[in-house]
Amino acid sequence: MSLSAPLHLTTEERHTLGRVALGEVAPDLVVRGGQVVNVFTRDVSRNDIWIWRNWIARITTDACAFETSVVDATGKVLVPGLIDGHIHVESSLLDPIAYSRLAVQCGVTSIVTDYHEVGVISGASGLRAMMDASVYSPMKTFFMIPMRLPFLPEIQRTLSTMSPDEAETFLSNVQTVGLSEVIGDTILKMLRSGTPDDLRLITEAVMRGQHPEGHLFYNRGADLDACIAVGIGSDHELRQPDEVEEKIRKGVFVMLRSGTLATEVETLVGTIAERNLPTERVGMVTDDIMASDMRPDQYMLHKVRVAIDRGISPIDAIRMVTYNIASHYRIDDLVGSLKPGSCADIAILDSLDSLELDRVICSGRVVDDEFLSEPSPVTYPEELLHTIERDAIELPDLVERLRVPGTTGTVKAIELNETNRFTELVDCQVTLQDGRIVVEETEGLCYLLCANRRHNDAIGLGFLKGYGLREGALAVSMAHDHHNIVALGRTLDDLVMAANRVIESQGGLVHTRDGKIECEVPLPLVGLMATAPFTETVAGLDLLHEKLRAGGAQWRSPVFFVFWLGMEVAPRYRITDEGVIDTTTCEVIEVMGG
């Protein structure tokens, strides 16, 4: 289904839509007998919804005089299609089309995304390809534009880059609503040691009515005021209740996250009721979620249930995933409410008590098997399917690099705190065989590797404690935010086999054991996303999780947390193609021999 023209009505379409509302032209679809949630007045009333093409024409108790298609919603509750206001589609491991088809089944009919993960691999051309593909998805996609890529070029070494001048070219896109992931500490650096021109892109976005969206990790007090003063409008990196209150009181739109890893909805949404803060200044978003976690009971409606459980009224909780988000991004004339002239996006629920999803209408169409199984019309540029250029990793090279003096030794291993996603270095005793470090005899310890996608000699080595794998290895080509190849394993043989399979297949997730490939999920699109139907990818992820857990993997998310091991912007120790780095000092740490 093409969305090349559903967001903005032509003059002729406006005329016809108005005539449908007057009862002079037949609607295409009537949703009859439902209890309609009004996000403006916070009440519920029995109404029919008349739909013409992609838009709502009328909400009324009057009977339609025309014979037309009808959806019987008697006894059901009708709410606006849900909006994920901060989501990185790449983290789902699905391409834009497959992602949208899975999301709409969960009631999500609009998203706000930036595709910066594609950008660090393929630059501006990669972003443009994703935006072009999104036109053909069955949902509305609104775009955030990174100010530059990578976000922190002083410490991030990526396959591609994007300059502020290139970023500015995307601001004129009709579906662009702001700048993404504007890092607070970067703004502060610009203010303290930069020039006014550093803020030029922010000025351009604000003048267009587009929001610079903040990544204000622990920015408080005067630092926070400075970020707000230059135009930052939101934050999704909150961690503490008093931080939520401070930012709301200072006019920041607060986005609380809940996804595959993030749990800030669960830990912080109660602060809103407890401190009598205005619900209008809060949205609930996802940030990152894998396809295997995208189910109606676990995606956006899960956030609504948690908010209600923490003291938020059902309609205010629904507003946090609909109207609040749309109003913040200034797209509330299109999405986020049920009103004449808006996009015909409706989530039909059994009740406000159960929040069980009955059916979804997206852009005026009932989401059914036919809707979801239409062939994808998108063909991706060939260069986006070949983004791993390095040769295979040589096992003897790794063996030599693990040689240290002595017969016993200590290594520094990365250990992950699953609650806050931060890492520490811990000392672990290891055995040496023929002068080489081996981890097989040390319980709970794995080899850890990061290989550059292009440069054969750029391979960083480290160690990982606490993953739990008893045997085998896992290699991935999704590694925020450098997206080089990260692999962990109990043996070098299995680790190298898994990493080389990822290289050979141009991206994916590969689990090996005893010299065999146990399971793999191909990700050929920029090495981050599958091009297969979402059903195949979800089945592959489920099998991979099953195999890893059977092999002893203990982490709550044994695949997704591995993506985080390369994230150079997160505290405090991460694996890169230079080795283990301290992300605070940006220095490489010597981890072998002690």
C-alpha cells in the first residue's frame, strides 16, 4: 500500500471528504456502534466513524444512508492508532516494510524514527533509501534527522559519516518533524568552546517548526537550562524521579521508555501521579525493541497497562501513546486523535479494562491477512546489501594475540549490569596453555571480539564475564553504534566460525557450537535488518534465544544485550575494533596479563 499521498489532502480530496461528512457522497467504510475515546475531552461516547479513503470524514450517531462496507464495533472501545514517538526501526532487525506490518498488528499506526543506525553504515544515501522505502509501509512514518553521524566522531569509528550540511537537506522532507538524539553534553561543548555556527542546524529546524529532540543523559540544573535555551524540546534518557519532575517543570516533554531493554516506564511513570505532574507533558515510547518482542501485549499497550497500574487514568495513559506524542511533534492534525480530517487509524479494544486488541484499522483499511501479505514493492540499492568488506578472520592470528608471559594470569573482563545497561571491568584468573590465555577452564568467562567491517587488521580483543554460555559462540553485526562485528564465545574455534559466517553472509546473528552452525538469522540489509517476511525473522529469533538459553546464556535478553557491548557512548567499558575502551576517558584499556 503506497503512502505517497495519504498524509496531506489535495484540494479535490478535501472537497470530497467534506461532501462525505455532509452525507452527499458515500463513505468507503463505516465503523459502527463503538465507544469512541475522545482524547480532547477525556470521555467516551457511542458513535459511528465514517471513513473515506485514508481519512475520517465524520463521527456521528446518525445512520449512514449509503450501502457501504461496515465494521461492527458494538460493545468495543475505539481509540486512536497508537504512536511510537521514539523508535529505532533497525533494532527490530526488520526492514521498514516488515517492521510496519508487524507493528500495525500491535495497534501501532504511526512512528517517529531516525534510521541513524543505517546512516553510520551507509551515510545520507542510506537514510534516503529508508525514507523512500517507508513510503510504501502501511503506517505513517515521521522522521527525525541526526545532526551529524556518528554522534560522537571523536570516539566513534564508523563505516560512513554524515555532515550537518547533508543533514540539512533532509529538513525539507514533508514527513520530517525534528532533529534526533541531540546529545546534551555535545550542546554544552558547543556553548563552552564552540562557535554560534555550531547551532545553525538547530536554528534551521526550529524555524521550520521542527523539534530538536534531546538525549539529555544526566543533564540537570544550569546544564539542562542551557540545553533548553538553545531549543531542545524533549528527553528520553531519564533515570530518576526527581529528574522527571525537574524536566517537566522546566518545560521539557518527557519520554519514558519501555522496550527490549529499557524499563523506565515501569520504574518512573508512577512519579507522574505521585508528584501530581501533568500527564500532558509525558509520552511513552520504546527506543529499541526486537521483532520477537513486538506483540500486542508487550509493545505499546503494555506501556498503557503499566501506567494505569501506577495510578494514571486509562484515558490519560492512552493519551501518552497517542495525542500527547502527536501534539508534541505538531502532527496532531494528522494522527493521535479520532476526529474529522485526521488519518483513519483506529485501534479497536475489547474494553478499557482489558485493553485487549480486537482489530486495527490503518489508513482506512482493516488490518487482515491480505493487508499483511501483500508483496513488498521495495527493492533496495545493491550497495546496501554489501556493507561488510573485510576478509575472514584468521584463527592463528587470534591465538598469537592471546600469548602472554607466565603460566597463570589475570585478565580484565567486561561485566554487564542488566538493570542500567552499564558495564564494569572485573579481574578474572585464567589459565595459560603454551603461553596463550584460555578461558575454557574459567567458569562464566568468554572471549570477546570486535572486528571492523572494512579493515582486516582492526580487531579488538577482550573478555566477558557473566553471560553464562557453557559452550559455543554468538556473533552479531548489530553493535550500537559502530555496528562492527561483535562475537563472544567459550572457544576460539566456535567464535571465529560464527564471526566468519556473519562476514560471509553480509550480516546476521550466528550461533555456533562444536564446530557447527546451530542457528542463524540473516540480516543482509546494511548488516542490520532482515529482508525476509517478519514471520521468518521472528521464528529465527525465537529459535536463537531457545538455543542460547539451552546453552546456559543467563542474561534477560541474551541477544539484544550483546548489541550493547559495543556502545561507545554508554558507561563505562565497551568493546571496539581497537580493543576495550573506557568510554569516560576514551582510552584503550590493556586487559590481558596481570
